[in-house]
Amino acid sequence: MSSHVLVDRLQFTLTVTFHYLFPILTMGLALFIAWLKSVAYLGREDHRLRLLRKGAAEREQYETAARFWAKIFAVNFAIGVVTGIPLEFQFGTNWARFSNYAGGVVGQTLAMEGVFAFFAESVFLGIFLAARDRVSPRVHWISALFVYAGSWLSGFFIIATNAWMQHPVAYSRVGDKVQLDSFWGLITNPWLRWQYLHNMSGAAITGAFVLAAMGAFFLLTDRHHAFARISLRVGVVGALIFCVLQIFPTGDRSAHDVSVHQPSTFAAMEGQFRTENGAPLVIIGNPNTEKRRLDSSLGLPHFLSFLTSQRWDSTTRGLNDIPTRDWPDSVPLVYYAYHIMVGLGTILALIALAAAFLLWRGRLYTSRKMLWALMLAFPFTYIANIAGWTVAETGRQPWVIWGLMRTKEGASPASSVPSGTGIFTLLGFAGLYLFVGILFVLLIVRIVARGPDRSEVAA
């Protein structure tokens, strides 16, 4: 791989990884803000549905919680917008050949993400934050629902773009380009279904653990007890639900799609070099690409074959039966990222289960050990999400579009974007993002320090 392509990849890795730290939380929080606002609105005593019977004081607490988390959402959303803009430009600067080749397909979903999902999310977020006293309670509640819908619809169109790159469908070749034959075929891509649900459940896990962490923090510091209990209760229940969904069916079905359509990626994920009947599910091990084996491994016999095909003796293809030129660029990176994702996901699920048990027994709010565990757990949800995307994107290599275009063919010519220019802008992005990251932390610390005080939220 030429040096300028490597620099382009490193630059895109930096920008997309840093950017995604913010949509993870906005997509996750949007769901819980909509839930909190729905409880506050539908719990009104004069509401016909009477779905959620709450007293006036408790409804006001849910309203306060929704408004507080909307401020956290807004900061994440704003920083996400700022850090997302360079990604769009890089398609035309660093990856011009890819854009020229596949723009007729991926341009459809990227445009719809900006025009419909992003703008709708922005408009209704403004209504929710600034127009509570200017619109009716019903419109204010609907604005929260549309913020949630816009956030998740935005994620859908982005994942639809990525799913097409992972598993191209509904296209035809026209000269040296591809064009879209059916938009419906694009958004019903069989790869998209489980990838989208898996991604969104991962974001919801982050949102849930952030809620629980904030509630635990305020209880440990003996402040804002009503808000803390609501955030903790909603966060723990949400974390348990989405941790289960993350494992099954979304995780299971996503892995099945990879095993069927990207056997080299799946083999790298599992560190499997030999094609085997009744392949073991490896718990730990160290992939040795030089000797083409997995060292110091510990696995469950036949489990991998069963999980992929529901048969204990089915054949699982190994890397040795795949041309080396089609292997992921870094088999160890794919392997370790996958096991980090699975390992952290399992730990987070156990924490959520233990916390939910204590909540059921009425001991969660006074269990300092569990409160500390919940408060310290939320950063690992980010690591697990980034590790999952590392598996997806590094595992797809050496293809930028699976089976159609290799990554080195999608980069702009070295004469247009030489490696020196790429390194210069890479360092510039790193410095800028460091500043943006510090600013983000200061803003969040300021909001948390003020707390969910009702008058402060209204201001």
C-alpha cells in the first residue's frame, strides 16, 4: 500500500472515530429523553389515555430530567456536527476515486441523512430546548419524539451507506461507475437490518449507562436525589434491555451475516486459520499470522459451528483457504477488537443484571459498591462501540466496497493529495480535535455542576 493511501486512511480513522464519540450518545440519549418526556406528558391527570399515572410532583421531576438530559444531548449534537463536517469533505478530497465510482449510490443515502433526518432533528431540538413556553404541551412532547425519530433516522441512512459498502446490492455498472437501480433495494439490504439494530442497541447501551452513571454520581455525592433516582432507574432498566438485545438477536444475526458474506472477516474475528468441521469458539488466544495459527488459545469445542449454522459439525472456513491478498490488512487488530467488544459487552450485561436485581430488591439506591460500578462503567460502552466499528471497517479491508473496489483504488491520486499534505492536515485535525474535546468536557462539567435545578434548566 502506498504511503499516501496509508495517510489518507489514518486521517479518516482519526476523524471518524473522534466524530462518532458524540453520535453514540445523542442516538442513545434521544430514546431516553423521549421516554422521560412521555412519562411527564402522558402522566397528566387530565390526559385521556391515562397510560402513566403519576402525581404532579413526580411528573415535574420527569420533566426536569428530560430537560437536563436534553442539554447534554444538545452539546453532544453540536460537537457532533462540527466534527462530522470534515468527513463529508474527505470523500471529495482524499477519496475522490471512490466518490466518483460510487457517488451515484452512496450519495442517495448521505443526502437523505442531511436533508431529512439531520434538519428535522435540529429543528425539533430547538423547539424542545427553547420553545416550551411558546408551544402547547402536546407540541413540546411531539418535538421530543421527533428529536428521537430524527436521530435514529439519521443513523439509519448512515448505516445504509455503510451496509452497501459491506454488501453491495441494487446496483449496476455504467462504464467505470456504478449507479443505483432501486432505492428500495438499497434500504432493504439484508445486511442493513441487523447491522442497524446492532448499532442502535449499542448506542442505547451507552445512553443508558450514562444515565445510570449520572444518577449514581449524584447519589454518591448526596445531591439531587429525585433526579438521581429517576436517571438511575431508567438507565439500569434500559441498560439491561439493550444489553440483552445486543447479544441476541442483533449480535448473533450480525455475526451470521459476516460469516456468510465475508468469510475472511469472520475468520479473522475468530482467529481461525484452519478450515474445520465443528470449529471451537475461542475465548482467548493470540493470532500468529506468520505461522498461521492461534497461540495460547482456550475455546469451547464445536460452539462456533453451532452458533453460525445451528449444527455442531458444520464446516467453518479458515484463512488458509482464502488468498492472502484478500485477508484483512491486520488480522490481529480485527481479532482483538472483536474480543474486546464481546468481552466488554458481557461485563456490561452482568453489571446491568446485578443492578437491575438490586433495583428489584429495593437496595440499589443505597448500595455504594454498585453505584460506583455503574458510575465507572460508562466509558467502557464507548470502547465497546468503537471496537465494534473497528471490526467492521478493518475487517472489510482490503476492500472499500466489498468485492467491487479495493481501498487503494478508492483513494485520490498521489499527485492530488500527496502524503505530506495528508500528514499536515492529519496533525491539524489532531490539534483541533484536542481543543474541541477539552471544550466539550468543560461544557459538560459546567452543566453537571449546575445540576438539574428547575430554574436553571428553564434559563
